[in-house]
Amino acid sequence: MVEISLDQLARLETALREGDNGQAEATTQQLLDLGIDPYAIVQQIRIPTLTKIGQEFQDSCIFLPELMMAGEAAQRVTSLVDQASRK
């Protein structure tokens, strides 16, 4: 099993935080192409990052537009992960 590197983790986390759909998709696809377990992407990156973003929203550190952008990027990651897990 291939492990997620800190660089890869940081790239996807940044893409989610910034709501960068294209980078989130590209990084997720790279991880999948490297043989990273789709479940690991969700458990090690997507869920923790969205949890932090949700807490930042609750603490009024970010606002609704940022939350929504992160959610959209996360949906794209989830779509790729779902497709990969069905193969």
C-alpha cells in the first residue's frame, strides 16, 4: 500500500481550504494514480480538513462563501474517490 506523503497531503488540504476545484481534482487524481487507497484520501485528508474548516466557520474565522467553496472542492474530491472505489 502506498502512503500519502506530507507534500501530497498539504497540496490537497490547501486546495480544499482555498476552494480550488481544479487543484483538488488534479491532486486527488494524482493520489489515485499513485495507488493511494481512496478510503485513505477521505480519512486522512478530506474529513480532517473539512472538520477544521467547519470549526473555523463556527468560530467566525471564515465566512459562508469560503465554507461553500471548500464544500464544492470536497464534493469533487468525493466524486473522484467514489469512482475509483467502484473499480
